[in-house]
Amino acid sequence: MKFSVVVPLYNKSYSIVRCIDSILSQSYGCFEIIVVNDGSTDDSVEILKSWYSDRIKNGQIRLIEQENEGVSAARNKGAQIASHDCVCFLDADDEWMPEFLERMKQLIADFPLADLYCLAHKVCKFGRKSFVPRHGLPFGYRGYIEDFFDASARGSVANSSKVCVRSDALMKIGGFPVGVVAGEDLYVWIRLALNGLVACYMFPSVVVRVSKDDSRSARRNSVPYPFIYLSSNKLKPKGWSFNKYLFVIFYKHFLWSIASLKFREAWLRAFAYLRVYF
């Protein structure tokens, strides 16, 4: 089994070496790395070329350049040119533990019918000690997920640095929605879970870093894309667990807006949420 690892890169000069080193340090070595530079304006690419010139020359690291189009376009580009069907994503400010791909390989081998595979993660905020956040399934759970939406409403199941997707399943739903700044990944996990099976191993294998540029928090300023997609396509939520999951997404974003005194964004989210039902 071989993996294609897609790393979208935009202005991550402070973390790109740590990110790439975590991939190169994997105990399982059958993979290619595709770094898609999404129009960085800092020296991220220069650092990448300086540290990994030999690996870029021999093709182990493929560096793709594009104008700034957003993280969805970068992920789609990497998935489209991937040499292998199993595509993993890793944000350039996060890192994998050495056993990530080994655990992912075994998960896929043991549960081959899924389109989406997920491992657990730790969180490190601003360089402080990492901690394991609440996950949607018991620690150590391993197998197909009976109800992805119920589990995701309870805690984290999938995020963009701890998943592997079947490239054909991703292409079937059109990839990540381009031009979206909030919830583009949630949309993809929802569509994949509606269309097929999801398998997971709830063992922390990733460190998700909330970094100094606060890029993840910045995304909260927009309405999560699943609400826009559902309302614009006049699609109703399917089942109580899906409804609960959508409410959790809305509730978290709404509360963050209120706490940040972003009242206009809060009511935009409320309106988008209500449009799904009325």
C-alpha cells in the first residue's frame, strides 16, 4: 500500500520544516509528498527548497506552485495529481507522530470498504503542553463507525490533518469546495459519510497546532459551508443524528461569534442555519 501525502502551503515559514520532517520520519516509508504552494508571500518555499533540495530533485517531494486560490484549491490540486489512491492531508502547521502512516495502513487493510479513514489527535495551543481533546468515540475504538454524525456531534472524529480518503470517492463529490473559507473540510467529511463508510482508530497520532497566525480562528468569521450548501440546494437534513451534528456546528460558531463580539457574523450564521429548515 502506498500513500500520497498532500500538504497545502501558505505562509508557514515557521512550521513547514517541522511538518515535512514529521512525514519523512514515518515508520512506514511507502509514500510521496506533494506540497502545493498556494501563492505564499513569505519565504516558505525558499526554506522548503533549501532544506529538501535533494528530495525535491529525486521526486520524493513534489513541489507544485499556483496562484493564491485558497486551501481547497490546493488540496484538490494535490489530490488530482496524486500517484496513489490513498490520499492523506496534513496542514503545514501540524505534524504527524512517527506511527501515523503505519496505523493508517493497518486500518485500511483491516477495514477496506471505507472511503474515509480517521485517527485521533492531540492539540497544542501556542506552544503550550499538548492535550487530547474530546473525541467522538471511546479511546482506542477501532473499526467502522456506525453513525458518523452522532459520533461527530459528541466530539472530534475527522479533521484535515488526520484523515485518509479514497481519491476516487473525493473526486466523485467534486473535491473540496473552492473559494470557501469556513467549513470546507466539514462539507467533504459529510459528503463522504453520506455516500459511504467511515472507519477510525481513536489513538492519538497527530499534533494539531493552534499557531501564532491564528489561521484556524480566522476561518470562524464566515458561515460554515455545509449550511450554505444545504440551503442553496434545498436539501433537508437526514435523520436525528445529522440534525444534531449540524446544530453542534452552528452552536460552536455562534457562541464563538458572541464571545468575540462579532454579532453580525453570529446572526448571519443563525440565519444560514434556519434556512436549512424553513
